[in-house]
Amino acid sequence: MAPPPPAPAGTRERLDRGARITVGLLFGAWLIDYIDRLVINLALPSIGKEFDLSRAEQGLAVSAFFLAYAACQIPGGMLADRFGARRVTCWALLVWSAFTALTGFAGSFAILLVVRFLFGAAEGIFPGASMKAITERTTPGQRMGANGVVQSANAVAAVVAPLVAAPLITHFGWRSAFFTVAGAGVFVYAAVQLWLPEPRVERTGLRVPAPSGARVVLRSRAMWGFAAMFFGYDIIVWGLNTWVPSYLNEERGVSLSSAGALAVIPAAAATVSVIIGGRLADRLQGQQRRIVVPSMSVSAVALVLMATATSTVVFIVWMTVATAAASLSYMPVYAVPLRSLPPGLTGAGAGLITFGGQCAGVVAPTAMGVLADRAGFGAAFGFLVLGAVIAGVVAVLTPQDTASFRRSLRLPDPGGAVPALRPVESEKS
């Protein structure tokens, strides 16, 4: 059965049943994905004491994950283009849950680094596959709104992780938190495997083979520009996520449980912002500079005020403003590429953009740890302004709509061609 015709440009389409199920399942997968990553930030003070680590070494424990996570983004997208989004998503969920559990068994700092690196590799193949799964089960007019809801799981995880992990760490030790979230990951794997709907019938005249298509994506200056924009965004996100719990605990004397409760406030604001940003991106059909430039300008000012705050309350207030403003930019970074790439390229395209963001996860935790050791947390948090500047500048330099994006990649314009109907090959294992 053919899909309904697309809604007029500039309007937002309602999600059909298959799209809603897809969004719900992938929301759960991203929720576990992000909680798994955030637990170590809450556990860093305990891990640092057990293994006698400096702040720079603690930052390295986080960066080891992101080094592998970033390196696997593009291969993960290519694997999804070749083997199907369902298969790759399920593989990733199962393997990373195993390495989450193994983190709890680490008996030394060296073993911890190895396990976190392998954990990052397993999670790294997931984002491209997830975004491809959404692309195949939504229309272009639904795409950023659907992705916005799914990606809001990251912000929800920032609310849930402290509330779940902090009490576990306090009462049962840091290892217990990793065992708990690993078990949850296995349940989500089973749900995705059983209930993820089949892809929509595809209406397209473009059939780009995945291997040659991946080369088109990787050679594109425009695509690397979107990756650089996401790099700027994620400097802010991963810098704050990594070091705020330690800052509140060590510099402000806030208990781990209380620090986790305070982190709920900016995380809740970010949840709303990610959803709004996705809907704005759908409505504007891209045009990311209209969202990214003002939102990152507000975030930069708020980050400066946060870094110089003299009280915990003022610090949290400005952190909330900075996080909410930056989070408006999340989905607009992906909007033009995911609206414009042929389905056979969306895995590689999403993987490349996410690769840029996760490179920030390699840089920010360690750079901020060094700054905190040598110049204090004020300088470390001030470093985050660089991310807002990068994202804002690159947003102006990248293609703003589908037509200019396709020209930059030398892709044919499907507008003049008669669309061909073909079913997408089944992805069931």
C-alpha cells in the first residue's frame, strides 16, 4: 500500500502508527544509551578515590569511551546502510550492555580504560543506525519532529540517571550502578528486536548504492561542516555532563545525591528544547542558522555567567539557561542532511555528523580536567564558550535548504523525475 502524499512544505505532519511505535522504541534505546554514558560521570569521584586518579586521569576515563565512540560513527552508519537499521541497532544494544556490565568488574584504571574504549565502540555503531531507522519509517515532513522526540531521550536520561545512579552509588558502591543499567539494556534490546515496524514503502527516484554513496558523503565539505557544527554543540554538552557533578561535590560541598537532583533542572529544560528545536527545524525545512546562531549566542553569554557564578543557585540557573539554549540547536544540525539525503545514504550521513559531535567528547572532558587541575573550574567552564562560537559560525557557512545541499553534494534533483515506488527490503534478522 502506497504511503499518503506528503503535506505541503512548511507544515508539520502527524506521525502515523508505525512512526509512533518506532519513536517509542528508539526513545527507549537512546534513553539507555545515554544513561549508560552518564553513569560514569556520577561515579567519577568514587572511581577517582578508589584508583587514586587526578582530574586529568578521570577525564581520560571519559575520553577513552568517546575516542572509540567517535571512530565508529561513520562505520556504524555504513553498516546500517548495508545490513539494515534493525540488525545494527540490536547488535549495538546487546554488545554495549555487556560492556556496561563489564565496567562494574574493572579492577584497575588500565582495565577500566580498555573496557570503556570497547564500550564506546559498541555504542558508536548505534546512532547512525537509529537515525536511518527513523528516516525509513517517517516522511520528510515528520522526520525532524520524530527525531526531536527520540533525541529528547538524551535530556530525559540526564534527569533519570542521577535519580537512579546516585542512590545506588551512595548505598551500594559505584559498580552496582553499571550492573543495573546493563540489565535494563537487555530488556530494551528485546523490545526493539520484537516490535520495531518494517520500513515504509519508499517513494523515490534516487537509488544510490551504499558503498559509492558513502564516498559521496565522506568527500562532501558540506557534510563535514554539519559535523563541525555538532562538534561545537557537543563541547558544551559533554563538558557540562562530565564535570558538573564533580564540581558541585568537590568545590561546593554538595552531596552526590543532591548534585544529581540539581542536575535534573537543566536536563528537564533541555528535554523541552530538543523537542521544540526538532519541530522548528521541520517548520523551517532546515535553515539552521535561524535557530543555531541566536540559540548559541544566548548559550555563550550564559556559560560565561555560569563560570563566574558565586553561589550554587546562580550556577544552576545559568547552567539551565545555557543548556536549554544550546539544546534548541540539536535537531537543526541534522535537519537539512536528513531531509535531503537519499535513504541509502542516511546511515552514513547521520554517522558522519554524529562523529563530529563525539570528537568533542574526546576533547572536552580531558581538556577541562587539565584546566581544572591547573587553573580551577572557572577556566574549565569558560572553555565551553568555544563550542558555542564554533557552532554559530559554521551554521552560517553550511547549506540552508535541500536544493543548495544537493548541489553541494552533486546529487540529482528528484523534483523533475517521476517518483518510482519500490518496497524497502525487509530488515528482519
